[in-house]
Amino acid sequence: MRHVCRVFSSSFRYGGGILLGAALLLASLSPAPAHGQNAQVVDRIAAVVGDEIVLKSEVDQLVRRQTRQQNVSYSNSLWMEALRQLVDQKLLAEQARRDTTITVSDQQLSDQLDRRISQYVERAGSEERLEQAYGKSILEIKEQFREDLRGQILSQQLRRRRMQSIDITPSEVRQWFEQIPQDSLPQLPKTVRLSHIVRYPKPTEASRQQAKSLITSVRDSIVNGGASLEAMARQFSAPDAAGTASGALTDVNLNDLVPEFAAVASRTPVGQISQPFYNESQNGFHILRIDAKDGSTVDLHHVLIKPNAPTGKRAKEYLSAVRDTLVNNEDVSFERMARRHSEEDRTAQNGGRVTDPESGARDLVLDALGPSWTRTIRSLEAGDISEPSRVQLLNDDEAYHIVRLDRRVPAHRASLETDYEQIRQRALQDKRSRKMREWTDQLREKIYVDIRITESELTAMRRR
């Protein structure tokens, strides 16, 4: 996934230690290897929070993850900050348990636990390898982390509630910005604001019928000819079909599947082969076999056969007609046409406005968009609409689109006039971080906290 709006990402520094992310959640829930697997150092208790403990190994793991993801070097101060993050998480969990308005349902807990274990299985390569590596069954691993995960969900909910209650005024934004020395203001890259109308290339009806005929023959070979679905998947499935080469998808929650796939999977009895069905999101025909069911979780095998690659001719012709309507009729708005004709749901409902898939920001760093975008908008002036062109969308799908350039901002030093929204977000993030840290400091006066590893002890440990 590209990040196309990170115009302030490495330029402004602000207090963000209390802002926990996915790295913290993964670190504190990652299983520990079974005893005897290269374990030469006995773990230590790094901190006690109420009735909970934080182990040194948990902090070490979080630090390793942060240094890798943020491309920074290890330091004792980084380690102590990671310890504080884990302690703060325990504090919030304890406070959330005392707050009767914050709850976690068993279903919510089970769903998140299943997703977490699926990540571990993916890293290990299989359930068997995971169980072997950690000396526990999958059920035992789940049970080990159930209460830890419950505490994390509680702390997340409490954190979210507190964070959302903190806002920032325009005068505070200005004060925050004016505290930054002029020579420290970042040089921001070229950015653009764009809107577009998207059409996906469609296979011809003839190629669709060929694919449907083939999947029907494959099913017949399995049901009546004794062929295995696994062998058929290896021979016929599209290269980008989900799962293994044999079509296996294990421990899948039906809620995580696209609706048409989930509907067939939910009604197909265990051991039977479904009738062929069309999956719009993968533009192909499926058959599937349910191997096991446990509530909303299934194990299955499937075969995906796609029609021959479409040429995109019809998509381009369609977009050309839409563009002609826009160019020749001033009373027809781009936003209205995008809602009516664009096939990219996420942008269509916003009138075609292109935003960063992760942050939702409108200002997109030009150089991060990719060549298919930059070629299309290179010669456009604000308000111009491009000719239809092929594009790799920000979620990596291939499509065709027409693009309207809404704004182009050259490289420049950050200023409130041109970059207010980005500056406001950073100032708000800083304020929330500061207020959250003040609040967790207050919680330390109500909830027992004992830090058992100091920075000087860390230095001594590293010298041994």
C-alpha cells in the first residue's frame, strides 16, 4: 500500500510516545517460544501494574519491531519509552475494567483472537509449524492470550474515547506552528488534489462463457470423474487466487470474505462441492468445497477460473463519452457524474475525490503516486480533465480513469496558508499525545505501578 500524503511524516517531531499502534498490539500478544528453544537468559519482570506484569522480553520485542518499522537505531531511551507504552496500556486496561460503560463481547474477543492467530499461522507457514514452534496447540495459544487481548481491546476503547474528546482551536494551531523555528520548517514536496471517474476493464461475453464452461467441466471431473479438487486447483486456478496452490483457505471467518463468496460458503454442506458461482471482486468463476465448519469459521478449498484478460477498449470508450459530456456541458458537475458512473465505490460516493487509502488525506505527494498517475496529470492545469488512461489505483487494482486536477501545489516551506489541514492534524496529534500522557500520569497515582528496570540497569546489562 502506498502512502501518498506523508508530507509531514519525518519533518515535524512531536511527543507521540503514548500513541500506541499495531506494533504495540502485536508485540504484547506475540507468543513466546517453547522452553528450550535457544533460551539462554531467564526473563525478567520489567514492571508491575496493578495485578499485571510487563516482561523484559515483551519490551525487547516491541523495541525490535519499532526499530525495524521506523528505521531507527536502538537506544536505552527508546527501550524505556517502549516500556512506558506497555505500562500505559496496562494502566488503561485496568482503568477500563473499572469503567462499567466499556465492555468487550465474547464474540468481539473471539473474532479478534482468530485474526491474531491467523497472522501467527501465516508467519509460521502452517498451524502445525506454529504449534511445534511454541509447544502448544492452537487452542492453548488462543487461551493463553485471551485475557491479554481483552485488556488490549478495553484499553483501545478507553483511549479512543479520551482522544476523541480532545479537540484543538485555530488559535492553538497557530500557536503550535509559531513555536517551530523558521529554519526548522520542513520543505514540503509537490502535492496535488485530484478527482477521477473509474471504469474497470470487462471481459468479453465470449471469454466469460468460456470460463464458465471450464469451471463447470472442472466440477464435473471432481464430482463424477474422481479428480481431486486440489489437483484441479493446481492445474486451472488463476495465479492470484487466494490461498495455497491447492486452493486451501483455513480458519477463515465468513465475515472476512466478500459477500458472494461468503453466501455460497455458508450454505454449502461440509464435504460437498458448490455449484459454479461468479465472484465480482475477483472477476472470475469459483467452485468451493467446505472441509470444516465451526460457527462462522470455515476451512475450505476452492478453484478460481478467470476469463481471458480484458482489453479495456469498452472502458476507455465509456470514459470518453463521460468526458465529452463534462467538457461540453458546463451545467453537468464532475461530482455528479462520478457518483453515477465511477466503479470505484470508495471515491464515487465522495464525488470522485481521490484520497490516501489509509489516512483519508486529500493532498497527495506527486512523486508517490506512481508513473501511471504522473503521466496522466503532467500537463493538466487546475480544472482540466484528462483523456482516458490506464491506471494502477492506490489500492493496486488495475483500471481506466479520467482525472480532473483540482489543485497543484509546488514544493515549498510549510505554511499555515497552504498547509493548514496537515498542520492542524499534527498539532492536534501533539495535543492529544500530551493530554493522554498527563492523564496516564494521573492514573499512576491511583493504580499501583512499580518500574523494576532502570536506564542505568539497561546499560549494565548491555555491557555483560
